Amino acid sequence: TASRPVLHPPANMRTLRPSTRSTLFLAFTIAASTCIQNIVVVSANDNGLALTPPMGWRSWNQYAGNVDQVLIQLIMDGMVDRGRTDHNGQPTSLCGLGYCDVGLDDNWQDCGSANAAPGMHYHDIDGNPIVDLKRFPDLRRMTAYAHSLNLTAGFYGNNCICSDHCRNDTECDLHIQGDTKALVGFDFDSWKLDGCGGENDM
């Protein structure tokens, strides 16, 4: 077994009465011993990803559902525009400052699609999400554009302006699988899920 560290009372304890000093030292020893015994060792996937919190921009707070592919690609241009200066007066971009993710939020879906499964808004009978091709004619081209600018592209995966709710575990699992395939197929780099839909038990 590992030996316990030797604990010494702080120097200013010498000015206290011996009984008070003994009581405080005992309390200090018990507290320190408890802390040492409660140390928990954790491990993480050290793959170089998520070293910082996600840093970038998402469409919802600025535009809510008023989004389309042209707008998102213009935002991408803005993220790499070097028309700003850093604290040293040097030209830089938002991405140059570390804000390199552009996230497409809700309303890329064809909400209320005629091709949706019964009771659903934008998933077909096989669980595949249905994209609003008038707003987003080519999501794969949009993510490729982000990557050409050294940006990452974020996706939103679980709703249609809070109106689409899978009704049971089987249906929810089917949608999650379809959304995951879309995330990979469109080559997005990250995925936002929130509490505004049925996919909340990941």
C-alpha cells in the first residue's frame, strides 16, 4: 500500500493555544486524508478532438428558421474574412482567433413533407431525413465548401421547429439511424441534439 503523506500544520498555528492547535490539526488531517482517499482517476479518449469547447457560430440565435444554403455559405466566407485585426493590430479572421465551426441549426428539413412517414414531418418510412431541397439543394457541397475554407460544418439532427416527435423506441431508433447516416453522408463534422424532439436518450 502507498504510504500517506506527512502533514504539517501551518506555521501560524503555533500562536494558538495547544488544545485549539491540536483540534485544528486533527480537523486538517481528517480533511486532507478524506480528500486523498476520494481522488478518482478518470480516463479520456486522447484523440486530439474537443480539446476546447466548440467554438464558432450557429444559425439559430441569429436567423432561427430563416436559413438557406446561400446564407450559410456567406457566413462561412465571413468566418475566414481577414478584415479584422487582433490585439496586436495584425489582420485576422474569426477562424484565425479559433472560431472555426459553422453550425447549421433547425429548418434544413422539408417540414411537413408529403414524403414523410405517417405521423412524421420529415422522416420517410425508412427513417431517413427529408431535406428541403429548395433551401438546401446540396448539403454535401455546402460542407465541402466549409472544408475548402478550413472550417468545420455542424449539423442539427432532431427536429423540425419542435414539431417532430417519434412516438416509440423503435421509431426513434429508426430516425436516429437515418439521421446518423445523413450526418456522415453529407460529411458534417459535428452534430447538435437538444431537448426539442424525441432523440434525447442518446
